[in-house]
Amino acid sequence: MTFENPPNTSIQAANASVQTVTLRALDADRVVIRTEACQVCYTLTRQAVGNYKPPRIMGHGAVGVVEAIGSRVRRVEVGDRVIVANTPYCGQCYLCLRGRPDRCQMLPGQNNPLLPIGTLSDGTEVLQWNNEGGFGELMIPYEWYCMPVFTNNVSPVELSMLGCVGACGLGTTFGVAPVEPASDVVVLGCGPLGLSAVQGARIKGASQIIAVEPIATRRAVARQVGATTVIDPNVDTNNLVARIKDMCKGPTDRKFAGGRDWTGTAGAARPASGVPQFGGGAISTAIGPDYVIEAVGGDTFPPKAEVGPDPTGILPLQWAWQLCSSAGHVTTVSVAQVGNFSVPAGQWSNGSKNHHPGNMNGVSGLRDMQRFSRLIETGQFNAKALATATFPLDRAKDALQVVADRTTIGAVVVFS
Ligand SMILES: [Zn+2]
Ligand SMILES: [Zn+2]
């Protein structure tokens, strides 16, 4: 669990350690789950070095087996294998009922605080991050975080990829902006989330999937799991938008035959700066991918792998907007950007581009965890390609470190 940390603490120096917790009596709405595996997404690297009081058990997106249930719990039974999802699904709140259970109001917030599950030996109360605490040998989540899965052929490590990054990436293609067959999809960033988006686009029948990623090993995996083209954004960076738009012109410019207007190619409209201009009519806004999925985000720590063109994460957001065709969909799911970005006001007000900012793009945990685990079971979704390193609990800092360094794709803390 993490405690208080001064600013700029390194992961290895973080005041975070394995502690023994004496549990409180079980709440009627909570479940006791013996943890098998917990994914380590990039968000955790920032949380590990944060300043928290009282201490919190880290981890979200974990898998385990139910050991006990509170008196009001109906969704799970003792012995069930359960994904404890990053986002709850209560099925009853305003946002669940309006198709955004990924914004379920059972998420922790001002009026829905983290509540202690027990105490340290000195009496200090202990919270669970996100009310789930996936780095604990036991998790004590509320029922609405628990998504039972009924598969015997998928390992807990693979299932743990669904609890946060896998569901988020698949959600970009299944959720509020579902990818249509034969479409052009661009995925910016190929960490575990982006690689899940690539696979979702493939599963949904996209014909062209262009993956943009600075790290060579991640580009190679993107190809393995479905990208039809991979691009290093550090090569010819200023022409990236124009190059990709050119790849998404379609087979004909015959407007009366269903084609796109190629008037003013993306390349021809490029000024000396290399930044394409939009809104002035120079480039047909029909040119561009049907879907752009942005999964880059800002660097919390400097990577030890290839560094992207903009550590703040702003440039990929700009690209996502510029790339998208009129009537296309921009889905953004990343975090930790520093700064602001701008778009032409006329496009924002009237440009017909659809923007879908995360959280998980409409993923419904109770429905989709079973759906997504079936995709793993049938070989349609490759979760092993995302879970590239496992660590025991006493090496959790090392798991966080390789994720911060971006020297692995996805890490998992496993419990024996
Ligand atoms: Zn809800
Ligand atoms: Zn996460």
C-alpha cells in the first residue's frame, strides 16, 4: 500500500510496502475475494508515488475467487471467479441507465468516498484504491465492482488484462463509437490499451488498421495482433497527418459514385511548416480515417524505451482531431497530458466530427467482461500479447518500474 510521499519521489524510493491488515466485519454489500492476478497499468506509476493519508492498498483491474459475500450480495457466489473491474456497474444510477455505466456513480467521488476495510497494527485505518485494492491478497470490493466470468480456459493473468486496459481498448471499438466493417481505423499509441483497440478494430471487421507507436517492439506486436500498417511517429513527424490521410482516401474520388472528394490532396495543402491546414477548404474533410483512437497520454516518468515526439501527450490529441474525416469518430482515452490544445472553432462547432472522450466508452462491466473473456477463450482477443511480464507481490515496485520505463507492454502482479 502507498502512504505519504514528498514530491518527485522515485518508484523505488516510494513509501509503499506490503503490510498486514486486520479486517473489519464484512459490510452487507461487499465481497471477499482472494486475489489471483492484478494488472499494473501506467496510471498506477503516478499513484505509487502520490501523497496519501490514510494509506491505500493499490491496484485495480484484478481477478480472484470469491471467499465470502455480504448479506445483500446477489451477483456473485462463493467460488466464482471474478474480474474486479476498474469501473463499477450498478445498473441503477442515472448514468448506467443512459448507456454510460463506465461513468457509474458508484465510482469513488466526493459523495461516494473510499471507506476503510481494516486497520494496521497501530490502529491506522486502511483504504483500498478505487474501493478494490487489487494488490491485496484479499480484495474487499462492493458488489457493483464484481463481474463474474464463467470460463475455465482463460488464465487469471489473461483475465486481469480485461479489468482496465483491455476493456478500455476494446470499448473504443465496441462501445459508444462501434467500428463498422470495411472501415479505416487509426490507433495512436500501442501500449496495452492501444493494442486492445487494434484487436477490437480487427474483430469488428475494419479493413485498414494503422497503428502509430514510437517503440519498435510495440509496433511489432501491433502487426501480430491486427495492424495492417505500423508507423513510427518519430520518422517524418511533420508529415504524419498528411501521410495517414493519403492512406485513407478510398478507392475513388468520384463523388457521384460514393467516393470522397480528393480536391486538394493532404500533401498539396501542406504549408512550409508541414502542419496541414483545415477549415479553409484546402483539403477535403472527407479524406481521413473513419475512426481515430488516441491512446498515448503524457509521460509521468521519462521512458527508457524509444521516446515519442511529445512527452506531454498533447500532439497526439491534435493529430487525432486533424486526422479524422467529417462524420468520423475521434475516441480519446489517455490521461496525464500537460497543457491544452486547440482546434479550429468552426470545426468544433459545426465540423461533423464526433468526439468521444473515455472513460471506457460505454463498456458495461457485467455484460462485457463475459463477452470479452469469451473473445480470449476463442482466440479472437490475444491477452497474452499484452501481459508480457509477471511479478510476485513483493516485487510490485519492479512491476511498476518496468511499466514506467515502458520496457514491457503490460505487467501483472500474481499471487500464488
Ligand atoms: Zn451505476
Ligand atoms: Zn488502469
